[in-house]
Amino acid sequence: MSLQTLFFENLSPKQTVFKNSFWLFLGQGIGKFFKFFLLLAAARILGPTDFGAFNYLFSIASLFFIFSDWGVSALVIRDYQNDSIDKEKYIRSAAGLKIILVAVAFLAVLAGLLFFQNPVFKTTLILLAVFLVVSNLRDFIVYLFRAFQKMEKEFWLVLAENFSLLVVGLSLLLIYKNIISLSLAYIGSMVVSAALALILFKNYFSYLKPRWPKDELKKLLSNGAPIMFCGLLSFIFFSTDQIILGKLRGTTEVGYYSIATKIILLVNTIATLLMTAVFPYLASQVHNAQKVIKIFKKTLLAFIVLSLFLAVLGMLSAPIIPLIVGSQYGPSVSLFRFFIWIIVFMFPVALFDYILFAYNKQWLNFWFTSACAVINVILNFTLIPRYGMFGAATASIIAQFLNFVISWYLSRKVMANALKSLPATLNL
């Protein structure tokens, strides 16, 4: 098999999963490195207070855009594998709904400006909202490439975005040294990536012409609702703690906390990318329960071993944080040593969530995970006033542990039921 065939064509399930994994890890790996390097530089240049303010505002802007996808992108990946639908019309309807949702989210941000008095905060929030508008529309094309199992296209988009973010971001930060310059860099990089996305998508440009048929929009809203709510839960798990921490303890402590969380989320990208690469194939095998169970067991074991190794490695290497971002971030070291253990639960949960989604059990997953999210919020309000960022970290670890236990039980039950439904001759 030639390199051209191995890395640019879809010939067999194993080869396609390998190809998709390669391009996802290469693109996201390089892209995450560029963005992470910029954020480290931003943390050093801005200091804990301003860096914390940027992350605080980014979390608020993201809150307004929490409904801007509504699970549409994930539905497109899953349902595109179904040959019984008119794929182009389906995607055009999804594009129509996406445009409506993004517009509503942006208007919500404009309304939210009434709650801010600081002019720098207002300007930054508007700029971040513009970034999220362009990002959401660009991401719709990214998800289409994933549906087509053409992750090599996504590689170039991610590379263009993050390389331009690094170059423009560093330049503006060194000149202006404020959070507005960092926000402008985010917008510029996403515009570059969105323009490239349109160029790479030119052969399927008709797919982006929006449609608004009422019946299809209602169906997308209905099917996407549980995915959207799960996205809301994800936001509660990983962003509301910074909002609550900022309100109760100030943006400086958010700055310390943000460094730790960004490293942890970067590490968790490994599990997310693996599942993103595997999911199209997993979705095509839902009627072969034995195959799904085999994938489940191998992936779970790999995730547990890998997460334990990375947690130990992270704990031992934590002292380098102040060396990289500055001595003023010394309090982040002990926090990170404690907080890094959350990935032992986060890695497997990524697998469990995709299993449940593949079997169309989004609502089941949502109702149980929502209980964990509520517990997380309650614990944040309870622990942060007394323990600060350590209270926020403790709340997240407890909530993720509960989510791990529940999701593990649900995914095993769903696969067991799928196995029972097989004909007796196959269920041996």
C-alpha cells in the first residue's frame, strides 16, 4: 500500500480509522501546541489578574453560545453514515438551523453587555462573541469533513488557525500587552481558517446552501436536544467553576486555576481525538454488538493505563509551571498536582459518551449526567468560598468520579441489551 493510499484514501475500516487518527492527532497536536504556547506566553505577559480576566470573559461568552450547535454537528457525523437519507438536503437543513442558532447566540451576548460596566470587559466580550460566531460556522465544515471521514482536510484548517493565532497573538501581546489584543488575535486566526475551509470545501459547496423546512428543523431540534444538553453539562463541568471562582474569589485566582485546567484539558484531548477518529466506524457497527463490545474493552483498558501514566507524569513535572509562565504562578503547582488526577475519570467517560450516542441513548446519558453537573455546581458554591481554587478542583473531581461510575454502568447495560437482541446463532 502506497503512502498516498494510506493517508489520503478510505479503503478499509482499519485503514480509515488509522488515517483519521493520524491526521487528527497531527493537526490537533500541532495546533494545540501552538495555542498552548501562546496561552503560556499570554499568562506570562498579562499576569494572573489579566489572564484570569480573559479566561473569565471567555467562559461567559461561551455560556451565551452554549446552544449555538444544538448537537447538529454530531448528528451530521452520525446520520451521514445512513445511506437511506438524502444527505445533501439533510446537511443543508442542518446548515440552516446552525445559522439561526449562531445568530441568536450573538444577539444574546449583545444583551448581556448590559450587565458589565468595565469598558475593556465590554469590548473584549464583543470581540470574543465575534470569534465564536466565525468559529461555529467554520466548525460546521470541520464536522462535515469528519462525516466524510476526510480528517486530512481538517488538519490544514487547524494548522492554519493555530499558526496564525500564535504569530498574530504574540505580535499583538508584545506590542499592546492587554486582553483586547489577544481577543483580536483569536478573531484573525479564525477568519484565516474559515477562508481556507471554504476553499477546501469547494467541491461540496452546494451542501452549505441553507434550507429551512419546518419538519426537518423540528426533527433536528428534537434529536439534537439531548446532545445540546450534554454540551451544557460539559460547560458546567469545565467552565462554570471559573465563573463562580471569579465572582467569589477574583480574577487573580482564576488565573492560577486557568493554567492548571488548560494543561488538563490539553491532556484530555488525547482521549477526545481518539474517540473522534473511531466514532464514524463505531457508528457504522451499532448492529454488530460483538464488534462494539470488543472496541469498548480494548479502548477502556488503553484509556485507564494511559490516564494513570499521564497523571503520574503530570504530578512529577508540575514544578516546571512557574519556570514557564513566571514565578507569580507558583500557587498553580500544588493545585495542578492535585487536579491532574481527574483525567483518570475523564478519559474513560469520553468512551462511554460515544458508546451511548452511537446507540442513540443521548437522553439517558443526559439525565444521569445532569445530576452530576448539578452536584458540581452545588459543591462549587459550597467549597469555593472557603477553599478557593482547591474547592473548585475538588468539586470537579467528585462530579467526574460520579459521572464515570454512572456512564460506565449505562454503557455496559446498553451494549448488553444490544447483544441480547442478536439472533441466537450469532449471540454465542
